[in-house]
Amino acid sequence: MNNIDIKSMNMQELCEYIESAGEKKFRAKQIYEWLHQKLVTDFDDMSNIPKKLRDTLKRECYITKLEAAEVLTSKIDGTRKYLFKLSDGNVIESVLMRYKFGNSVCISTQVGCRMGCRFCASTLDGLERCLTTSEMLDEIYRIQSNIGERISNIVLMGTGEPMDNYDNVVKFVRMITDENGLHISQRNITISSCGLIDNIKRLADEEFQITLALSLHASDDETRRSLMPIANRYTIREILDTCTYYFRKTGRRVTFEYSLVAGVNDTREEADRLGTLLKDMHGHVNLIPVNPIKERDYRQSDKRAVINFKYRLESYGINVTVRREMGRDIDGACGQLRKRYMDEN
């Protein structure tokens, strides 16, 4: 494989590369649009680029293109799950969800994950590597090309911890929102994190207009440690202080993700503790009935427990939604399809 990942180059980097090759600067904009607007995967498709320059690009660069190893479509709600094969043979998951407001894609940011959350299939085999910027971009590009419709919303909540791949994720945000590319609004992008507070502060300092979704999942440190190893490093108080910092820097309210596990964190007492913690946080709570995975013995809270938990939180003046379950019949939860594919292959 050639050594320059041209799809990971932002406009400035591409201009510098094109000028160093003795070409006019405007060629960089043409190439960038071919890659990030027209979504081509072959230099020969760049019809307004001189053959000499195309030959140089073919000799020195490569265009990242993910290959769909498997595509599953839910018979329940039309959710589509993609298993993409990378150039090194690894596989990742991406999910297309159709809503009234548009097409939303949940992308992965790493191959595997090292955060070790007990209820998540993504972390069962640990972390293989981080995704490049171009690989994350191409999750969006391949799905948009596949369905022939524009993607309007992006959630970085698939396999991996986005803040554990900070530089590539930030570059991804800049490029996917670039007016020379797909130009998706920053306000339509959500980044999830289990709470790597140093990098969340760095993200706040970028002053993007994206939404931060904080994976909380407990109202006290002891319970959180039993669910999430990251809680051994940072306390809930430290994490909430960081969320306050994010809100002050960006003006964007934080979403608190809370996976409900039967008999573990779904009691009235948990709801009261959570309400006390979050009532002045200017945030939003997204309740997630946990997706059972065969490698763990966690059970999903029943519907009554979920509704009671929601009503209890709302009594503290907190805005609460229950996440709509999508793709249950197609290994919809993070990491499930990848885990099955790896076991079978």
C-alpha cells in the first residue's frame, strides 16, 4: 500500500502536498471535493484532474475505502447495521438509524475498546487499535453512498472510546463539518465518553458546538466501579465538574447516558441519588434499557422499572428520555455483530 493517506488530509495539508508536487493550489480543492463531496474511491474518477497528477497520486497516495463484510437490516424498524472490513483485516461496526428528522449514523472510533465496561460487548476482546480519521469519515461515506441519501446526524458511540482516540476524532469533526466536504452541522454531532476528563476538557476548549454524551450509569462511585473500570480513576464528582466546565465553555448541555441494569442501578433509591446529583447540571438524561449479551449475566430492567425511574428523575426537574430500542433483531448493541463475526471466523 502507498504511504500517504490522502483522505485523512485536511484542506490545508492537501494544499501543502499539492504545491510541494509542483501543482497549482486550486487542484487541492478539486481533489478534496472529489474525496469528501462526491465520495469517489478511485483517482481515475477525478475527471477534471490532469492525468499526470492522477498518476502521481496513484503512485504516492491511497484512498481509504471500507468494504462491507456484512449488512443486516432490521425487520422491526429498518435500522441497518454494517460490518466493515478494514485494509488490515480488522472489522468494525456502524449503524444507520432512520428518524423523521433525517438519517443518523452511529460510528466506531476504535477497533475494540480497552475501557472494560461490564455491560458492553465492544470491550470483550480489548483494544486492537485506533481508527484513522479517514476510516471514521469513510464509515459515513460508504453508508451515504449505499443508501443514496444524505446523512444528517452523526453519533460517535459505536465501538471504542472517542476520547481515547482524541486527535483523530477532533480532526474527523473538523473535516466532516468542513464546507468543502459534507458540511454536516456541528450541532448534529454527538460524542460519547465514559469520562476521560483530561481529554473532555481539551474538547471543551475546542469550543465546538457538538453534544457531549457522558456515560454515567450509576449515582454513586461504588456502583459505578462495579460497572465501569474507569470509575477507579475518576470519581463521579470529578466527572460532573468536568461536565460543568464543558457546559460553560460551549453553552451546550450535556447528555447523561444511563444504562438500566435490573437489580443493579434501577431502584428508586438510585433514581433519588441521581436526581440529587443532576438537578442543577443543566443536562439531559437518556435512559437506556441495557442490551443483554451472552458473555455477561446482566438483565434488562422491565418496562415498569424504566418508567418509574424516569418519573422519579423528572420529579427533580430533570429532562429525561428513554432511548428507543432499535435493531434488536440484528445484533443492534455495540460490539455484538463484530463479536459474532470474529467468533465465526
